[in-house]
Amino acid sequence: MENDPEILTNFTPMFAKRSHKKQYRKAEDLLKYLYFRETDHTGFGMESAPAGLLKDKERLLAILRREGWVEPGSERLTEAGRRRARDLIRRHRLFEVYLSEQTGHHPVWWHRLAEGREHYLTDDDIRRLEEYLGFPLLDPHGDPIPTAEGEWVARRSMALDKAAPGQVVRILHIEDEPESLLRRILAYGFYPGGLIKIIDRTPRELFVAFEGERLMVPVEVARHVAVEPVDETTWNDRVFRLTYLTKGREACIVRLADDLRGLPRQRLLDLGFVPGTRVWVYLVSPLGEPVAYHVRGSHIALRREQSDKILVELCRD
């Protein structure tokens, strides 16, 4: 299809135009670094600088000043520099949405791939991509996507480590840099849109309930998860992941997780995993997964990464 931006994943530049040379790309990365140091749209401070970026800082600053993006003799961005930084951020976050909805890449790869692709996408690529994706407002990590005019709306939030025992919160954003931090957050299964209930806390840890699990989250991880308080009536202690359904018990599907997007979400819906449907374990493989579930008269085998995204509760009758 002419407007299908899937070609973007196969795009490989054949000629190193000026704006695509390695030093120029690094200069644009420094531009974003300076922008995040100057502004704070997430409430969590400056994003981490790419490895080795600051080693060539003076050379890269010279490139930025030559482009008119940084004021002479300083590290302060000009208005043109801020516009270019917001444009790079827009390209990056739109491409992350594309990767999350249209590919099978693991979430830790979204940022890494978008970090390189943002320098190559043309204005027409971005226009078609945004239209194809339905003009998303947020990237998969919960960050706002700037408009073509460079505008975005910052949401009021607090860090998870500030939540009090008994409070129910909704995840708005998870920090995606550095990658080691993102991996730690993802290990808990957290994603934007997920609900967390604070059970207890100490100066160093939070004890929380999340989708049928009881988790201990270190404060140094919790402070990088942005949340908003929600009414306690939104919490349902009966809801858990399909992964934890044991053989001989029947569950009803409540919903699919908010971070299950695009094609992966549609596949599960097409297989019959829709809200209200009854499901039970039919067969467990010798190694523990995949697990075959009986759903709508069929037996469907799912890997854990799929069953983790199906939220259920035990049927009441």
C-alpha cells in the first residue's frame, strides 16, 4: 500500500549526506541532551547522555553553533536549536510507537532503534507515519509526542516512591534511559496504564500489588516510574494475569493490558481472547510453556509473554 510506512524499517541510507554523518548525528544527540537539561517535561530531570557523547563535546558544540542551534560561547540553545531538538524528539517517539505496534521487537530495543532512525526520517516519512498510526499523543513509555508545531502537553504526575500505603495509582510513564534501568522496570511487568496498589513501605523499598503479584520495588527503581493517584474503587483484588491461572479453575477475561498494542493485540483478539470470554488451562507443556488454553471451543497455545498480557478473574458462577 502506497501509504504503508513499513518501508521505514527496511530503509538503509546509501549515501552519507551531511546531516547523516556520524559526527553530525552525535551533534544532534548532544542537542537533545542540552534540551533535556534546559527543560523538564517529565518531572524526572535530564535524560542520560549517550555513552561517549560528552568526550567530543567541544567538537560537537562547534557543529551546533555553526548550525545556529547553540549560542556562541555557551551551551545555551537558540530558539532554532529548541525547535530542532523537539523535532528530533517527535521523530524518535513516533518511531517508537511504530516499533511497538507493528513489529515484534522487545521493548528495550524500541529506544535503541529509534535513537538511530530519528536522524534519517524525512518530513514526509514522519507525516505518513503519524497518519498511519492515528496521530498518537504518547509514546510506548508514556512520554508526550510533540506536534509538528513543537507543542506538547505535560501531565501532572508524581514518582511511585512518593505514593503512600493504601493508595492506588496508575502508571503514566516509565523511564527508558539508561537501558539497564528500563530492564529493571520491565522486570516487574510495569507499563503505562497499569494499576498499582501500595501495600506497605520502608525507607528503601515499596511493597505493592500488581496484576495478581506482590512485589518488592526498591526506591531507586520506583522513583523512575511516574504515576497519578486514582480512586481506590478502580482497584479489583480479583484481577490477575492469565499466566497464574491453575489447571482445574475457570477464569473470565477482564481486559488486555494497555501496553499490548497493534498487531500483537489484534492477534489475541482474533484468537478469541476478548473481555467476557471464559478460559481455562487445557494442557501445560513439560517445560512449563507454552500453555494451551481452552477458549471459545478451541485450544490455543500461548507463551508466557502473551498470557501475561491477558488480565482475568475467577468466574463467579
